[in-house]
Amino acid sequence: MPRRKQKRQSTSLRRKQIIDALRKLIIEYGSENVTVRRIAQEIGVSQGAIYRHFRSKHEILDFLIDYIEENLIGDIEKNDTQTHTLVILESILKNHISAIEQRKGVSFLVVAEIISLGDKRLNRKIYDVLNNYIDHIQNIITRGIQSKEIKTGIDPRMAATTFFGIIQGLVSLWALSNYTFTLEEKYPGLWIFFRQSIQQP
């Protein structure tokens, strides 16, 4: 029994290595130019070692999307512990911005790169992931409307979509500028803009 447990842990660690390497290579070379061979070289293993865990590059991408969803939703749930809705939303935005800057915007940029592949099944999966993300933000905003912190005339779905769009748009501009500005310097203005657009007067 102990040997089997050790093997499962080894598999989990190897899969994480593969996912981390894939994310790094996508940012450096673009998703179209990443191959299983290149992933293996990045980790320092044979291609056969990769195929023991994943049958193809698409299967690795599929697993990566699950990993991104887990991290995005986990970040929301970790910050959804305050009483006041606006405090929760500000914490989520601030922590997202900070985490994105540390990771070079990996999750949001990787999503854009995977979409560029044009794979309908992967795109549908990303669509579901992003909708799940927006659902969580929408639920928080709905609570804010109920508690009178947020304007009653606000469409919670549109507000949640705007929240996501602010982050995605900023990260895209940041990447296109070759990271010539810091995200944290943009955060205060973005939060003030969003808060003023939804806050109950």
C-alpha cells in the first residue's frame, strides 16, 4: 500500500511539472509552437515520460484548463470571507492583480493562447470555465444588491462580466507592451471606476 501511495504522489508531481512547463512555454513561444518534445526538453525528461501521463498535447491542454479553473475559482473563494460585498470585490481584484503580476499573467494569457488554436472542444471548455468565474462574481454582486451596497438597477451579470473584462483587458495590454508598466499602479484607478459604477449612492 505505501508503494502505491508514493507512486500516486509521484504522478501528481510529474503532472504539475508538465503543466508548469507548458504554461511557461506557451508564454514564451505561443501555444501553436509548443510540442510534447519541447515540454520534455524543458523538464529534462524523455517524450515517453510525458506520454506516460498524457496521451497528447491536447490532453495536457485539457488538464491545464482544469488547473486554471481551480486556481481562478480558488482565488475568489479565498477572498469571499468578508461581510461587505464591496470589500470582497476589492480584495478579489487586488489579489488577482498582484498574483497576475507575479506570474506574468499566466492564467489569462494562456487562456487567450489556447483560444487562438481554434479547437472547438477546448474553446467550449474555456467558455464554461470563464462562465463559472463570472457566475461566482455575479453571486457576490447579487448579494451586494440584496444588502443595498450595490445599486438595485444594476444587472449583476453585466457587472460581473465587466469585472472580468477589466482584468482580461488590462493583462492583454500589459503583455502587448512587453510588461513595460506595473499592474499594481493601474489597480487603484480601475477599482475606483468599477466601484463608482456599481455602488449605491
